[in-house]
Amino acid sequence: MSFPLLTATAALPAIGAIATAAVPAARRTAAKWTALLFSLGTLVLAGVVFARFEPGGDRYQLTESHAWIKDFGVRYELGVDGIGVALLGLTALLIPFVILAGWHDADPDGKTSSRWRPTQGFFALILMVEAMVILSFEATDVFLFYILFEAMLIPMYFLIGGFGDRAHSGTEENAAAQRSYAAVKFLLYNLAGGLIMLAAVIGLYVVAGSFSLSEIAAARADGTLEMASSTEKWLFLGFFFAFAVKAPLWPLHTWLPNAMGEATTPVAVLITAVVDKVGTFAMLRFCLQLFPEASKWATPVIIVLALVSIIYGALLAVGQRDIKRLIAYASISHFGFIVLGIFAMTSQGQSGATLYMVNHGISTAALMLVAGFLITRRGSRLIADYGGVQKVAPVLAGTFLIGGLATLSLPGLAPFVSEFLVLVGAFSAYPAAGVVATVGIVLAALYVLVLYQRTMTGPVEESVRAMPDLRVRELAVALPLIALLIFLGVFPKPVTEIVNPAVQHTMQDVQKKDPQPEVEAAK
């Protein structure tokens, strides 16, 4: 029996969560190092998965399959394709930076005797989220995926509601109320999507007689499983609704700005750079593979929703006064690009969408974490409370600028490649959609550059005159992310060569081919 590498990759952070929670309450530093070491161990295992994956091999590799709930046909089935490997690697990569960035975020703040911030619980919950997200990228049993899809809401709820941002302008009671509201809203939205998905999962089992993704796909391919058109459409809508909430796609997005605004900065990164990727990943793995005809039927409406997300998110980002909410609305716009690339149903679009998931995770983490360092120093999230920071903290300002330029997809930085591929895929299939999406690029330049101008340039505000530059721990967070943005911006091949074969499988599932150029190249 071969070593269960995929199980080990998900089990290690879960064990780390238990070990971190078990550290005595007085030994907060030991709990932090325990969490960091387990996250680094998970990154090593993810690297082994990356090394052992063969891009030209079977669609799902490193597979594991064991009986779980025999009476209901539920199996513990794991396997990764190129898309799953890329997102698994992204998750394992970002968690150590999240832990380092949040090193002091759960320490007692000394402001009130009633506010206890259990450090062990904070880092244990982060590791538990990592375990569930990684396993969701590996699950090839629909019911197993559903369990993970819902279970990750529990630690996220406590991270949002129990560990709020200290840079809150109101009273302690008002801050607690805002955190509670954001956490409950996050939970209710995602639970509603999950309950609708549960009905669709049960319906799929009734129709197919199996929860196994590979068995259902094989039965559909060889004609032994025939699904009525109306049934397929309803099942597709049940799955897609849940994934659109998680993504988040307009108009199901409203929980995200509240959650990111009220959570600590590392938890905000965990939400948008890691957890939300499960929604867009699942659109590729489940919606398109299980319901290809319904996916094509729904494509025009979904593309319109994606375009609204792109423009709406960008416009609201332009008008924000809160730094963290600005980044949240920018992420809504970026997720619109990802969904557009997926449902353009061209190889360029889907490759770009997958690459966008990876690059957006890195760029958002870089920008948000550096913004968090800035906010911690000043104690305010309001853009108006800053000015002239680049004169007193040039390294902080420089890393903030590079993170912002990556967010607006500047050529030479990683997101440019993915956004370019999405636009090429959209233009080739839906030219009008490509034109509208391009407006989002212009708006991105506006909200990023205005943010930098108002916070970093101009006269030095008295409140930031004594602001220190980035410290060693903070540089250890920011510089590797910046280096990765530059590396993948000029050399994206390590990711594209892994995801492209998986994209070709998805194109075969929906029986789509890339549009041929209308004008042939001159010979």
C-alpha cells in the first residue's frame, strides 16, 4: 500500500491545530511556533505533491479510496488534477505568512479586563481551516466535498467573530457588535448556499446512484447515465448557487466586505485568498464536469453576473474610505474575472481563471498584509488618516506599491498574465463581454493609484511622523510574496504547465473547442 500523501497533507495541519490548542495558556509564544512549524511542514508535503504530480499523466493522481458510509455509498475518495494541485500549493504557501503576519493579533491587548484573546485558539483555528480547504481541493467524492465545504464555516465563524480588528474607530461594545454582525452574516449566507447544495447533492445521488465524481463522469461519458435536461439544470443551479455565495459573485457578495473589514488582517487574507477559492474551484470541478449541458445553458446569465461583479466591485472600491473594505471590493471585481474566464469556456479563459486564482491569492495577500502592518501602526483603517508615509517608512510604502500594482495587473507582475488570458478567452468567445471587462482594468488602476496617492504621498501627517518601517518579521512576510509576484509575472510556466492539461479535460467534459480565428495568419 502506497503512502497516503494527500491524506497526510491535510492531516498534518489538523494535527497541528490540536497540538497548538493543547499548549498551556501561559505559553503563547510556544503556541505560535507550534502553529508555524506545522504550517511549514504542510508546505513541505505540498511541495512533494507538486513534485510527484505528472502533468501529462492521469486526470486524477495520487488517488486514495476507502469505504466510509457503506449504506449510503459514501466513500473517502481523494485525487488531484492540475487545478487542485495549484490551489493546494497556494493554500500551503500562504498559511505560514498568515501565521507570521498575525503573530501578535491574538495577544491580550490590555485595554479591557473582560476581553481575553486566546492565542492558542486563534492559531489552531487557522490550521483547522487550512486542513479543510486542502482536503476540499483533494476530495473526489461529492458528499465528502460537501461535508468539508460546510465544516470550514465553523472555524471561520469564530475567527471573524472572536478575533476582530483592533483598528476600530468605535467603542469596544460597538466593535464587538460589528464583529458579531459580520460573523453571523458570513455564516447565514454560506449556510443558505450549503443547504441548497445539500438538496442538489441528494438529488444527484438519486439520479446517479453514486457520490463518486469519477464514476458519475464515466457513466455520463459512456451513456449509461442519462439525465433529463430539466433535472440537470435544477441540480446545476443548486451547486452553482452555493459556489457563487462562496466565490463571492454579485449579488451574493455582500457578506465579504463586512467579514474582511471586521476580521483581523490575516483572517481577511484567509477569507479572500484561500477560502473563497473553494467556490471558483468547485465551479470547474463539479459544475462543468457533472452538468456540462446545464453549464452551457446557464453561461449567458453567468457571464452577465461576472461582468456586473467586475464593474460593480471596482466602482465601489473607488469610492471606499476604508482601506480593508477597498481591498474587499477589489476582490469581488477580481472574482468576476475568474468566473468570466471559467464560463467563457475557452482553454485560454479557463487556464487564465485558474492562474488568476493563484495569482490573486498571492497579490491580495501581499497588499492586504502590508496594509495590515500600516493599519496596526496608525490604529486606523480610514484612508483620510494617512499621508506622506513613503517619507517616513519607504520600505513599507514600496512593498505596498508593488502589491497595489499587482492588484491592477501591471505587466511584469503575476496577475497580468492571468488577466490577459481571461480577456483573450472572453474576447474570442464573447467579444462584447471582453470589452466590458476591460473597463474593470481601468477602474482598478484608479482605485489602486488613488489609494497609494492618498496614503503614501503628499505632506507627512503628524500622526504618522514617528511611524517605524517594516521590521524583520514583517519583511519575512512581505518580501517573499513580492518576489513570487515578480517571478510568476515573468515566468508563469511552473503553474501553467500543470493546469493546462486539467483545463483540456474540462473542455472535453463540456464538449467545447476554442473558436477559430476569423482571419488566417499570412503565410
